[in-house]
Amino acid sequence: MTQNLQKVKQLLQQADAIFITAGAGMGVDSGLPDFRGKEGFWQAYPKAKALGLEFEELANPKWFEDDPKLAWAFYGHRLHLYRDTVPHEGFKKLLELSYTKKYGSFVFTSNVDGQFQKAGFEESRVMECHGSIHYLQCCNDCQGKVWSAENTNIEITESFQAKEPLPSCPSCGGMARPNILMFGDFGWNYHRTNAQREELKSWMQMLEDHGAKLAVIEAGAGTAVPTVRNTSRQIAKNFDVPLIRINPKESFGAAIELPIGALEALNNII
């Protein structure tokens, strides 16, 4: 561990740019649930346990049609939780490190919580591959529009039902939903995420054009949905640099493994 921490310090010190990738484990030290396993999810949402629903079943767009009050109780609670959460010190350390680099940093995350932006990372340097809870879209995607959830407030009853009025589409008046890629989701409007992907491509191309030294650091990305891990590995391979993986339970498969939590790791290496 001591050796690996020292290697990471050197890599980060020598880098011209930092590619930061993050999964749900990144937010755990801020007090956010990572929904690891059904017991962890049920602990966070007892109503889901009463209904016998696991995360993959409740995080499904069908509920906006079948039981919109339940759907908005779940996503409304998460919206307010993420709004109220203060990003842990590790985010600030990564941001400060980014400022010392010639080409700064870029974040690739599967998290929909907006914590990186809240911590001060620029919107134009964050790609949210599963969308963001802080944006809404029409359930029918009638006009192909995405809008801010800034003025959306959801009241939730003790029986875990969202109170009316529920968020609606400003164009057609139909049901609105978060602009998040859910399970079994064929109606997600991915235009915002695609625009972020283009920004990331441009940044990567700039690094290649200038022969920049890149460091790739991944935090809290699990194997259940391996999008982040696959991206980390691919970019590290493209730039021929070692992948730094921070994960207390699933650090395996990287050149440099740090089997500890994100905050502890970042406090040690930055």
C-alpha cells in the first residue's frame, strides 16, 4: 500500500492532465448511499423492501406510467438528497490538483448526483454517462428537450408517495422524469450527455496533439455496471499509462490498486 501510494503521488506530480473517473463509491464519504446489494438499497429505502423491489426494478421508467407517485417519491427524495449533500474534501483536493496542471482535468462519471459540479468542477469538463438528476425531460420526449430541475421540489408522504402536482413537461403537459438512463430505458434523451462526450473527445484529442502526460485515476467504480471501469481501462491503454484504481472492495484489475475508500486515498496522495 505504501509503495502504491508513493507511485500514485509521482504519477500525479509528473502529469500534465488528470482524467478522473468515478462511480457511486466516490460519494460514500459524503454520506451518500451506493445501493450496493439489495440490503444496502432497502436500508436506504424501506418502502422498496416492503414492496419487494430491488434498485434495478425501482430505477425503471415504467413506474412513471404505472405508479408516478412512487416513481417521483424515489427520484424526488434522491434529488433533494443530492442537492443537500456537501461533497467531501476529496473532491476539493482533486479540483485543486487540476488547477496545477497545464491541461487541467476532465471527469467521467456514472453518478447522476452532480457532486463534481457542486464541488467546483466546470460543467464543460464533466461527462455524466448516465445523465443527471438535476435535469428533466418529457416521459414521451415530445420535443426532444432537456431542462433544469432547479425549481422542482417534491413533497413526499409518510407512505412514500409524491404529492401532486408532479413535475410535468412544459411543452405537452404530460409527465416529466429525470434525464437519467434507467434500467430497461428506451426513452432516455441522451443529447446532453452526447454533447459532454464531444467535449471529452476534443479534450483527449488536444492532449494527443500536444503529447501531454496523462494520469488516469478511478474512484469508487464497481463491477456491477462496468461502464466507468471499461472507460478508465481504455483511456489508460490509449495513452499507455498505468490505471490508478481506488476501491475498498474491487480494486483488482488495475496497474496500481488502492483498496481503500476515496476520501482516505485522496487525502494520502494529494
